[in-house]
Amino acid sequence: MKKDTIFASITKNQKTAISIIRVSGPKTKLIAKKLLKRELNTNVAHLRKIYSIDNEFIDQGVAIFFSKPHSSTGEDVLELHVHGSYAVITKIEEELCKISSVREADPGEFTKRSFYNNKLDLLQVEGLEDLLDASTDLQRRQANLSFMGSVSSKLEKWKQDLIELASIIETAIDFSDEVIPEESIKIFNYKLQDLKLKIEQANDLAKYSKKVREGVRVIVTGPPNAGKSSLINCILDENLSIVADEPGTTRDIISSTVDIDGILVNFYDTAGLHETKNSIEAEGVRRAQELLEISDIQIRVVDGSEAFWKENLIKIPKLNDLTIDVINKSDLVEIKIKEGANCYNVSIKTNH
């Protein structure tokens, strides 16, 4: 790993009241002395004036020094809490660059140093990334399980259990001429099956966690002017898609995301799946077909007021058992179509 001292501003390109500049590496103490003109006590917030190398006053802020290895990166770390002016931050960064072997950090380099210095393991790094990307409370809580080490602790426990079971097997092989007590065999089998069950449950949970992290894809398909765009607008209560009386008005795939009980649900409004000579519309159909293959849930929408609505429904490619059929314009049909599993009569226009 490079032994350079690195720095990074948290909010350089945003106008904020306070910004933080972090420094990490072997020259951190030297930087504190050059910019603050005095040494700092460890883990104590100091109100200090910040100067240039040539003793020009730049700003006044809070400085905190963390001594290695008791810091976030495992190296000496300095935090400068300064006013969030672009000019102030830029000037401090210019002064830092005047010191040899001090440079601006690459993206993710602080976390990288935390990993290499055993401050974070790989699962915690991934948890941190998920935490930064979290947009729902459920995503936040799930990310914290990894970031705070809960998942790593569980894996370490399983590792030790496997080592213990492996040692029992090795002992049985080394002393194969001796009779193993039946009770010992029962205990071994119980521990093995218990561990197997825990791993299988964790694997199932991982699949769920992936959906929490990435969201659920819901694709809405159907013939032109069946009410696909209106259905999504009704669900999201937003006017997202182009809705008109002319069939085929959705040319591109339009997506929107909503938080449902902590799960991000990504709705995709597609062009009607049909043959067309219009090259632009044909591209929309092609994209819809590709998206259908990777979606989690499909909503097939047809116009129930049309005489051949059943034939239209059959023509729409079906994703899997997680396909919901919506028979729209039920307010125009005198005899209601019988609802069944995953099949619903609706009137999007009247919101029923």
C-alpha cells in the first residue's frame, strides 16, 4: 500500500455551513503542526485557527486528532471541521498539497486503508457501501447488521463449529480401530444438521436481503392503450407516464420507485408488447421484452371492454407464477369478469 498521507473533503462541491476535511497517514502530525501551529491532544476537540504554510490566516474551526492505531483507518487521522465555503476548502487543500507525499485521496481510499489495517472486514465494507446507498429504513437496518459486524460474527462462529466437527472426524480416522460411542455419533450428527439448517436459513435470508438492497422489479405489460400508464400513475399517485387516447403513447420504458414497507419497488411502464412497423416504438417493445426476463413481478393489463380481451391477455408473454392479471375498464362491462388467483377487475378511470 502507498505510504502517502491522504486527505479528502466531505462536502467540497456543496455550499454548507460546516464541512469536514479528513487527513490520514504518516504526516498527519506534521500537517497539524504546520496548519494549526501547535500539536493537538488525542481524541479531544480543539477550537483552532487554521493558517497557510506561509502563516496566512485561512479560517477558524474545530480540529480533532486520532492517534494510530485507535482511529478509523488505523493510521494517524486529523479532522478539520471548517466553514463550508468553497474558497476555504480549496485553500486548505492547496496548502496540504504543498507538503511532500501528501495528496488528495482516491475514491474509497479511506475505507481501503481501514480494510488493510483490519479496522473493517470485507463484509463490513460492503455493509458501509449499502448504508451509504440506503434510501429506506429497512435498507439502513440491514446494512447496519453487516457494518457493525453482526454477520461477520455469525460467520466466524460457523467457522469454529466446522473446525470442531472436522477435528472430530480427523480423530475418528486416526483412531479408526477404536469403537466410537453411539452417543458421540448422535451428538456429532445433531451438531452437523443444526449447522446445516442455520446455513440454509441464512442463504434464504440472503436472497431476501438482496431484494431489500436492490429493490423489486415490477414490469407492467399489455397491449397499447390498455391502461398500463394510468395504472402506475394511480399506484404511485403521480403523473409519470404520457397518457393519451391515442394507442401506443408510451415509447420509452419509464420507471419510478416507491417505498412499500421498507422494500423499494421499481415500477416499469413499458410500450405495449405488439408488432409494429414504427422503428421507435419497436425499440420500446424490444426493451420491454428484455426487461420482462429479469423482472420479479409482472402485471398484465388488458382492456376488459374489448370483445377479444381474453385473446389479448393470452398473447402477452407470462413471466412466472408472480404474474398479476388486471382486467381494466370494468366500469364499461355490464357483467363482471370472474376474479381468480392473481386476477382482478379494476376501473382505473374511476379508481375502483
